[in-house]
Amino acid sequence: MPPQNIPNWDDKLDNFSISVQNARMSHAQQAQISGEVCFIRAYAKINLTLDVLGRRSDGYHELATVMQTIDLHDTICLTATDDQRVHVICTTPALSNNDNLAARAVDQVRQHLGWRQGVRIELYKCIPSAAGLGGGSSDAAAVLLALRQWWQLALSSTDLLSMAASLGSDVPFFLTGGLALCEGRGEQVTPLARYWPPSMRWLLLLKPAISLSTAAVFRDLPASDYTDGTHSKAVSVALNANSNPQLEHLHNGLQRGVLERYPAVAQARTDLLNAGASVVQLSGSGPTLFAPFAELASAIQVQHRVQAMGYEVFLSRATYPNPGDVYLY
């Protein structure tokens, strides 16, 4: 049976909007005195492909993956403080601590520059955590970019890339966002043409009511699921030529193992297909699944069907953010 009693996303979005509006009002009042408050958006991603090439000597896996940012996003508010500390306040209470990747991004900058400025991070989460959508990594990249622009810090692109890679494999991608081929353990980012297939104009995301550990999913991956990167190469070539990739190349090397070990994800995939989706794929290490649609009406129809089953779903689109867009108050 699918999970029950999951909050409606529309309600969560309304509450989120109210929270952000209240935050903007309170911080705008503070800004009249300090002038040191900023907001930045951190966008989620999906993996069109994820080829796992093999395990490296450092314990990581060699990857080739095509990723795209989508308009589902967190909003981060940064405020200067006088106590030389990093404070984290998050709408997800479990993330209100200094192990949060956003807080660790501030620490990276402080250590790199010998900079002691205190910062309060207020994180308004819309991207589900531990979901295969890169929420924590995107938050970290957004903070790195915001700090450089906000305080005009002497951080080169090379500095940012190095700090991003040390924070996590997906963080370098989020420094630019958009559509890219990511290789190595994910830190080698090659931007692709700004072409998004019409058949994937709308994206329906479904998150089963479980969270998966990325490390555990990779640890359990058998060598038989390794590939040579063919899928990611083929999709990259097609998109760079402004053509639609063949559906058989939309591939996630982690999907088979996740579906076998986590029945809730397998059931969710079956339910999405039965509700009318023609293609359903795991994003990242899961558990979030996405289904592409050419027409909004079709996407909404399937959305309503799976929402009626109790699933948490998100309707989204591809987006090309301007990295480092910071709203100062």
C-alpha cells in the first residue's frame, strides 16, 4: 500500500510562502539599520542519466551523469551577526545544526580567508531532504555564491570550485546549475546546450515516504550494474545537437538495486505508471522518482491520481538560474 496521511504539497507551499514573506518583512526592518541581509534561491536537480563506471581507490565511485536544475527550490536568508558564530535555523528542525551543508559552506569560507564574520542562516526548505534531488548540495553552493557577492570576498572561481568539491560531489554542479554533464565523482562539470526536450516540458516528482542514504545505496551497488558511460554520452550529444535523446538512454544505474531493496520505491513507481505516466525514473540515489510530460494537462491528471493515493508530489519544470543572484536588503 502507498503511504498515507502525507501533507498536501499545496498546503506546504502556502505555509512556505507565508514564512518567506514574514522573513522578508522582519529582515527588511533590520536592514534599515545594518544593510546586511540577503536572500538567495537554491534549486533542486534531477538526473536524466546516471552511469556508475566503477569504484575508485579512494572509495568513491566514478560517475557520468547528466543533471538539470528544476524550479523547485529552497530559499536561504543570510544575516550578519556580531558574535563570530554560525547559527542555523531551518524549517526542518533536524537540519537546524552546524552539520548542515549550508553551515559547513560558511565554515569553508571562514577558514579559507581567515574571516571571522558571524552569520545567521535561515533556511526555508521546499526540497525534500535525502531524496536524490540535491537539496543540501544546492544550499551549500548557494551560500558560497551569496557570501562572495554579499561581502565582495576575494574568492576566485577556482576557490569556489575547490570548496564546493570538498563539501560534496554534487555541490560543484550547483555553482552553475542549468544542464550539464558531470564526471569524476561528480565534480567535473561540463555545461551543455540550453536545450530541453519538448517531451519533458513538465516534470512530475514523487517522493515515497522514506529517506535513503546515498552512501548506503552506492555501497550496496553490485559491479554488475556498472556501465561504460554510454547513456550519459548519448544524451549529452543529443542535447548539444538540440535534439531529443532516445528514451532508452534515460538511465539510472542505481535504480535496479533501489527498486529491489526498497519495496516502497518499487510500489511508487508502479503506481505512477498505472496512473498514466509513460516513463518513470529514479533521480540520483532516490527515493524520488520523476515522470516527464509534454502537456501540462496530462501531468496534472497524473498528479491528482497519485495525490489521491497519499503520495507527496511536486510539479516542476527545468530552469536555468543565474548563479549568485542575491537579493540584498
